[in-house]
Amino acid sequence: MMAFALVLAVAAVVITELLRGVPEWAAASVTDSSAKSSAEPLSRGESPVKPWREQERHIPAPEASKDEANLGSSGGEPKPGYAPAPQSEETSQPQQLPQPEVQAEQKAQPQPKPGQRTLPAGETDWSRPTRQEIETANEPRHYNLPAGAIMGLTIDSMGIYGAPVYDSASRWALANGVAHLPDTSLPWSPTPQRNVYLAGHRMGFRGTWSRMIFYNLGKLREGDKVMLKDRAGRTYEYRVSETFLTDPTDRWVTGQVRGRDMLTLQTCTPIPTFEKRLIVRADRV
């Protein structure tokens, strides 16, 4: 019995020492865990950290609405800090506006009677000249003699050299140079008198040889030299003798005058109504 009691005492001492080496939190955790597992069911715990949510973002309105939204209460001035989107060079350039006053004046021109022929080179669908075009019209202009042209026209005092002359009064001829009325004389016509009748645009069509070709015709003075040159190289020289105005229906100016070998130059005037025809006559020398 004494031996058994001694063994129990030694075992108690060993167990006590082992329990001293285990941390208190571990022992408590083991105890609590075992207690919960045996007494209560498991449940999901609530985390103290709130879940992340995307903040609301401002979505810009469409471009058209954006412009309206940035206008002030008066509807005219933009709000401070608003800058309009830059425009390209093409769209920022001012567009050519219609000219209702010119159209109204053209409608007021005397209309020809049915079957009545009018003088050529009437100005329609023309555009106002730019400063550069006016400067170009006041400088020397040299032309080529393309196929189809019957001769070249040179007026030194106007700075025109070798402008092509076509034996036609069609719209195409007037757009590409100077028109010769086919039912009038040529410089080499075998007649006792001649009237070589040439017409050109005062303004004409932009981008063509007709553009402002006779823009300065009204500046010709008595004695100024005018020369024609045919395709064979023969020249025909004239001197300005008179200048006057007629109506578009005054076809008599295209006829011959007894005893005169002359050249007639014609364009429209005044700018912008073009209700008259400017006539410059030059006699052969």
C-alpha cells in the first residue's frame, strides 16, 4: 500500500509540472471550444469592415446638350470657364452668303420679248471678287492658245496677253475665254467693212479663264492698242475710238458700219446689276 501511494504522488507531481508549461489562453481556448462544440451550433460572425461600394460618377451630357447647359440664364453668354470646342480651319472659315439684293436687282432688269435675241455674256450665278482676285485682275495675265481657239486677244493697257477667242457665243466659250459672235466678221473676212464682235465676262466663273477677264474694260481710253493674232501668227492691230452703253437687247451694235473696219469689245455693267452692256470700239490701223 505504501508503494502504491508513492506512485500516485509521483504521477500527481508530473501532471502538475506538465500543466504549468501550457499557456493559459491555449488551455482556455481548448476548454471553450470543447464547451461550445458540445453545447451550441456554429454561426457566421459579422465583420466590422463595411463592404466597398463604387461611388456615383457624373456622366457628361451629349455635346449639343453640353452647349445648352453651359449657357447663362440669358441664353446668350456662356458660363465662366466654358470654352467651345475648337473648329477646324475648313469649318471656321466664313461661308459665302447669298445675295438677295443682287437677285432682286437682276429680276428687275428688262426682260426680252419672246423670240428676241440679246447680247451675250450675261452675268448669272456670279460671286463677288476677293481682294486677291482684284489684285490679279490688275496685274498682267498671260494665256495659252488651246485647241479650238481661233485667235488670241492682247490688250496691253489691261494686262491681257493672248486670251483665247472661240468662234462661239455659248456658255462654254464664255467660261473658257472670250466669245466671238459667229454671225459677225473675222479680221480676215473678205468684205468691204468689218465688225469683229467679241464678248467676255466682267466677273465670270471662279476657277476658269473667264474670271474677271474684262473686269477693267471700262478703263480703256481712246488710242489704246488692241491686237488680235490668228493661229498662223498673223496680227491685226486696232486703236480704241469710242466707248458707250447699250441695253442687252440692242443687237444693232453687232452689225457692220459702212466704211469701218473695226473691232467691238463688250461686257456687262454696272456691278452688281449688270443691266447694261459696255461697248468699246476700236478701228483697224
